[in-house]
Amino acid sequence: MNTFGRFFRVTTFGESHGPAIGAVVDGVPPGLPLSAGDIQPMLDRRRPGGPLASPRKEPDAVEILSGVFEGRTTGTPIALLIRNRDVRSGDYDALRDVFRPGHADYTYLQKYGLRDHRGGGRSSGRETAARVAAGAVAVAVLKTHGTAVAGSVREVHGKTDPAEMEAEVRAAQARGDSVGGIVEVRASGVPPGLGSPVFDKLDAAIAGALMGIGAVKGVEIGEGFAAARFYGSENNDAMDASGFLSNHAGGVLGGISTGQEIVVRLAVKPTPSIALPQRTVDIHGEEREIIIAGRHDPCIAFRLVPVAEAMLALVLVDAVLEQEMYGGQAPE
């Protein structure tokens, strides 16, 4: 499935080492002020080339091909294009017949009977640039509803101090290894009543969207797994006449938003492409030892922050549009 959402639909396309990647966004309300300048800042935060990131040099300049006229959305599909400028698929020639540990090479071959060996193709983290571009449009729509999304890196390889986080990344990079981390993303100004009970819970949609990011291996909302160690008296969010007195639930109760801040944390795995020897097999079942060359992030967590923001924004804008179409009246 390359399409996400129901009322605000996003279809991404393209491969890591193809000519371009991009997204088609449908369901954007007409009349919204929108330009490339509204999208580019989120892409700039995700793009490679930073001191703790892959040295691949991509400007990630977004082009709006349709759906915007005279600076405003028309209500028709918005096509967003990001051209790949620094393609070096030759870096992967030696790996075309082997399964890279931690990558989707083996599973893609099992599903499709072939795989794009140009750096992972659709399974590459580069695909997330298209999500971020679409997510920036969602952020612009949410802004008109008073909702904002922001994320940060909370932990890297068990360290929470920013200087220690950086030291962990640099140490791993120096020895050809990688580290994982924890990203937190929050949404403020979320109206109450978004989502549905039972099979279409808002928290389930959020968890599914964020687990759909390739490097994410775990998602928790509010207290998450820590709630399993609480008493009910500790975990319940008491209320008084002014509203909720705490937010252990992370802004969702019964699958429906409470109007409080939505708080989500993601477990981000270490980058699987590392410059250390690893055992694997090739497509013929022969055992091999490989070292992965090329340009890779020693820690994905930092560049994943805008991706997490984008996916949370896409879930929320879809829920907002659904509520506007089908939602009931709030009590006075």
C-alpha cells in the first residue's frame, strides 16, 4: 500500500536512487495559502548532509506541480516532486546478490520475486522525504484549526543529555557502527472528539502510522509501557471543574481525543548499514561476510523527527476532516 489516509489521502512514489521521489496529496481544502516555502523547512530538517548524518548531498528542493494557483490550494490533487541529485547506485553493486542484515532485502524478494538493489529502492529511508513534504501540507491545514505538531530526540543509545547523545553517535561512527534512539512527538491544540471507538481508535491510527516508518520498532502513547507498572490510582487522569489534572493517557481515551496534548514516543532502531563485518547469505543460499560501504547515518533518530511529525500530522488532519464531515455536536 503506497496510499495513506481516507479524507486526506497521500500517495508517495519513487525510489532512493531513481530520478525523483514525491507525493500526490488529495483532499486538501481549497483556499489554503500554500507555497514551496511552507514545505521546505520540514524537508530541510530531514535532508542528509549534516555532521551526524549521511554525507549524501541532496538539496531536497520541493516542486509543486499542481493543486495550487496564485498561492492558494484549489481543492484538486497537489503533486509534490523532489528530484534526486546525488545518486550513487554503484555503491551497492557488490551487494546486489546478498541480503543485508537488518534491511528489507530478504522480505522484498520473498514478496515480489525481485528487489531494487539500488540502495533499497522503496524500502530506503529516502522515501520518507515524500512523507515529510505531504506532512508539511497537513501541518498547514492543522494550523488553521489551531493544532501544532513538534518532535524531539529524547534519548540516544540510553543517553538523555544532548552532549552525551552526540558523543554516543560520534563514537559509534568512528568504529563503523550505529546507534538507535527514542523520538518524542507531541500535538498541541488538538480538539476533543477526534477518532472513533472500537475499530477506528485515534491512538491505534497514530500507532499504525508511526510504526509504518521503516526505522521504528516500537510506539507508546502517554505513559505507554510504564503504565503496566502503575496502580490504577496513579495512572488515571483525575478531573476537576477546570478539566484534567494529569495526562497519563497521552491525550486519548477510548480511542477519542480528550483535547489534551497528544504525546507519542518512538523506539528507533540503529541504522542497519554499518561498516563492520556482518554474516549473511546470498540469493543462492551461500554464506557470506559483508561490509556495507556507501553513505549512511550513524543514528537515524535525529533525521526521523520531522518524519514522525509528518505522520502524526497526517493522522490528525484525516481525523479532523472526518469529524467535520460526520462528527456530532459537542455538548454546551
